[in-house]
Amino acid sequence: MLSQDTILEALKTVKYPGYSRDIVSFGLVKEVSTANGAVSVMMQLTSPNPEAAQQIKIESERVIAALPGVKQIHVDVRQPAAGTAAPASPFANQNKVKGVKRILAIASGKGGVGKSTCSVNLACALAHLGAKVGLLDCDIYGPSIPLMMGVYEKPTVSANEQLVPPVAHGVKVMSIGLLVPDDQAVIWRGPMITKTIQQFLMAVEWGDLDFLLVDLPPGTGDAQLSLCQTVPLDGGVIISTPQEASLGVVRKGISMFQKVNVPILGIVENMSYFTTPNGERVEIFGHGGGKAEAARQKVPFLGEVPIFTAIREGGDSGMPIVVSTPNHAAGKAFIQIAETVRKQLSH
């Protein structure tokens, strides 16, 4: 039977041009009606781009026409007038996080490149430089920030019913890992992840921060889209290793940020090289790939971080190397990258 729900289910297969997300979940479908085989749909876009509107209209008419019982179709796609100040993406309902000056996303195209290690050390490096810093762990399925920051106490609740994040090494920390037992798996679908990330941004008492760093899970899925849809990001930092297998998916991360109009602050080449006890430099994963990729993508190269046992030990013990040994070669590398990022955002 032809119903509003049936039509909406069909429209969920229509992706917004350039995105992996559908027009229904973006909230663009405003009205749906059907009577005697006639289907009427009204959509409201946030972009004046006529090509996007035309593509959505054609795809919507196609999927509706495929439904049994449809005799007539009317799809009305409305847009802001050309030249009006409208966003170039469907992310039209972004809100600033109260008290937070800058929000930075730390991302990678794949797992295993040390993204969380870089996130905790960059957060601590910015705090070392005198900034007020928060760190949000958006890896819902595999949160590792609490361990790496040495945070084990649960957030408290303020008088106005907001979560108050615990503080470690001068950094305010929030993670799903602080709210569920260590051995309990989080088995959620996309909408739950979206809601949780929105709450971590808007229902947490972050206070006055110069920087809120967001450690994203690998890939370009629900967590990344939820973050970009909820708040305006001031920049993205891409973490990679030198090898081509890592750089190939880095390009997807860069493409994601470009599509949602997030400035790319640059690429960090992690696990860049290893120095043996006798001083020999060993490039386990190759070398220079991150710098070369930054040049290809025409984005800044923020620096390289070598492999040191002390970095891993710091992550396991909850004492990041920037905190325990800031004068260590790796500590200096993270601090230098943090200085570069801070200078970029001070313009």
C-alpha cells in the first residue's frame, strides 16, 4: 500500500550530491502526501546550487516512480535565491559550543596510524603552550582517550544538569569510555552515535576553552558527519604514516573535509622513522610520504613524529610524552606541531 512511510523509505535511497548521507536524514524532506496514486513531495534545500536541486529532483522522481501504485508525481524542490547568504552544504543547523573558541578535528582515513596518540599529545602540547584545552573522544566503539590520558573517574553533573568533564594534565576530557564499563561493548546504530556526539558537544560544561580537539574514529562515517553537522569546525588535522597504504585513505579524509567545507590545517606523518640504540635511523614504513602527499594535496605539512618506545609507554600509563618528557625528541615534535597549528588559527 502506498503511504507516506513507503515514500520516505524510497527517498532514503537518494543521496545528497557529493555526500554518502541521504536527503531524509539531512531533514530536507518537509512534506509528503499521497492520494489515489498521486504523490506530492516538498523539499527545502539550504544551498542555491541549481545542479544539486536538479539531481535530487530527478533521483527522487525515479525512486518514487518505481513504487507500485504510483500514477502521478510532483516533486517541489525549493532553494534560497541565488546570491543569498546560504551555506554551500546541507549542514545548516550548526551551533557554536558555548565558551569554545576553536574546534579542531583530528582524523585519519584508516586505523592503526596513531591518531589517538597524536590527539592526546597535541592536546597536552597546546596546554603546555598555555592554552585552555578540551579533548573529546568521538570513537564510540573503541574509545582509548581515557587510558592514554590516565582518566578513570566518571564525569560529574552540574547544577544545570550538564556533564562536567574530568581534567587530566590540564586538559578537560570527555569520552564514552568514562560512562560505560571497560569490558562492555557499545553496540549502537548510527542515530545513537549521532545523538551521543551531539550531547558530548552541547550537554557538556566545557567552560572557556581556546581549543577543543575532537579525536575522530577512522573513516568517514556517522561520527564524522554528525560532528560536521552539529558544530562549525575551524580545521582538520590528518594523521598518516609514510606508507602508501595509509596515504591512499588519507586522500578520502581530505576529500571528506573539503566536501563539508572544513579547512585542512595539514598532515602529520606519524611513525616516521625509528632510531636504534647505536644511532642508526631505520625507516620502517618508508619515509617522506606524508610530506609528498601534503605537497600533492596543496595542504601544509605539519611535521613528522618518530617511533619511540617512550610514546607507547606514555599512552599505556596515562602520561603522554609531552607531559612526562617535553624535551624528548618526540615531545618536541608534538609541541612544534601544536605551535604551527596555533599560529595558523591565530590569523
